[in-house]
Amino acid sequence: MHLVEIINLRPRPGGAVFLGLTRRCPLLCRHCSTDSLMNSEQHDAGLFTRFADTFTADEHPELVLMTGGEPLLRPGLVTAIAERARRAGARTALISGMFFAREDRVPDRIAQAIASVDHFVASLDIFHEEQVSRGAVFAVLGRLVEAGMDVSVQAVGLDDEDPYLEELTRDVRETFGGRVPMLVAHVGGAGRAAEWLTTTGGGVHTLAVPAALPCDMAGWPTIAYDGTVLACCNQDVIDRRGPEHLRLGHIGEDGWPEIRRRLTGAPLLRVIRTLGPQPLAQRAGESADGGLCGTCLRFSDQPEVSRQASELTAGETFGAMEQMVEQLHVQAGPTAFARRYGSLRYADLITLGYREEARS
């Protein structure tokens, strides 16, 4: 599964689910959004495998994206979820900080976990490189590429002019002959980075929809380390387990069919995905000066916003509007998503190594 195929799922509500298997991590990266430590939160593996057991041939996300902390601290759990997802017809991806690359040999259980997923993502940036060398990461990725596995690199820098990003992206292209795609973004002001970050990076760029600024981040559920399910991957939302209008349930009680139903059926979430938080706030007579996220985070305390959302979605034309916006995202292509939420300069790197005819 190439990175392009993953990003192509972004316009589809419920097309994928983020599954945070642990908050623990052996690295201490200065920019870590989750502020992970080795004694951070971690819950029983059965909580996650029972949720994966609710995937069926008729009801499953197209992609299960396993994250952390560091998910490869739980290699057996990664393998178990990948096997369950595959039986139901779903594919899997995993994001790792590559702590294990510091050793001469990848431990068998970690190698088995990596082999069980359909796409492997290595986080590589100036902060990770303080603890895991680039050469060690490249050595692991090289072996995976030669074995025929789809891999990518996820990198962050301070902004598009960060010289580190220019050097790293060139090195990845040259080392792997243009076969390894990259998703490049900017450091966010969450977790440890909030203590020192003085720039907000490139921000979110607009989509060509008149009088609208849709939010794609409300399309894939995010399952936090304790099983709480949220309709947003914003780290502030995950840390707070809300606000209420972004909370979809808990995997200890709710399976995938119910989570997907809530995600796709909630009027407020439908409007956030179609028009965006700011136009909705203005329609309700509320302030929209907090940007996409700041405006949205206030909605649970603004009943008129919910009323307006219910009124809009009950209208005869709203369904057609939803389809139009989704189609605009599809037509814009995966690089448009990468430009909007990541780097304008390096967005095209997501297509490295992608040959559409070979995937069809």
C-alpha cells in the first residue's frame, strides 16, 4: 500500500482509523506531541484486539493506522491487529520512531510485526536523529524496500525554509533512488514542542470551495491510548478526551459499526467536514477568530451552532453539497492534501515511487 493510496482515503469519512496502541516510547524527542515516556499510559492489549474483532467483511475501515507513543513496543499486539484487519478485508499501516534501529539486528518479534502490516512509516527528523542515526534508519528501510515492502518517511521541520528538510529530502531521494515517498510537515506546538516553539509553521491552506473551509481532520476516528474515540487527531483534543461534540465513544463499549455510524451521521461533524468550523460559527452568530481548530473546540458550549448544523443537514441540498466537497477533494488529488496540512514546498514527495498502472 503506497503512501498515495493512504492519502487518497482522506476524503472518505471512516475510510481509516488511527489506533493509538500505547503512549509509551523509549525516545525523548524534543518535539514529541504526545510527551511520551516509558512509564506513560498503556492499557490492556485485549481492549484493542476486541475492538479489531468488531471488523467484519461488511463493516470495516479500509485502513487501520497504528500509532503511539511507539507501537512497536507492543509487537505482538501489532501483529494481532494486522491479522484481524486482514481477515475482515482491511489494510494496515504503522508509524514508528525507529528506536529498534539502534541495534545491529532487528529483534524477531519486531521484524514479524513490521512484516504483518501493508505500509511502514519511519519518523525521521532532526529531533529523532539526536537519538537514532539516519544511517541506522536508512539501513532498516533499505532492507524493507529490497524485500518489496511499501515504506515511507514522515518528516517535520520548522518551516519550508528549514535547511534540514532540504538536506534530508535530497538524501532520501538519492539513497533510495526515488523509491521511498515522504510526507513532510511542520512542527506543531503540542507536547514538548510547546515549551520552545516560537513559530506556527505554514498553517492550514484553503480549499477552493466558495464560502467554505472544510476540515478533513474530522473524517478519520482517532482512538486514544485509553480507548476513548475522538472525531479528530488534534493532540489537544486527544489529551483532553474531547470536547463533547468530538467524542464518539469508547472501544471498551463500542465496536467499529457504531463508531462509524456516529462519525458519519452526526450533523455537527457532517457540517464541519463539508463547510468547516468557521462558516458554521459565523452562521450561528459566534466568533470564528480562533482558526479552524480554535473555532471548533468551542462548539460544545455553543448550542446555536448545533442547532444550525441540524437545520443545515436536514435540508434537501446538503447531501449533494457533501458529495460535491468530497469529489473536489478527490479531484484535487493527494498532493493537495499534503500541501494543505503539511509542506507546500515538499508536497509532491508523497508520489515518489508511485506507479498507478502497477497498483491497478
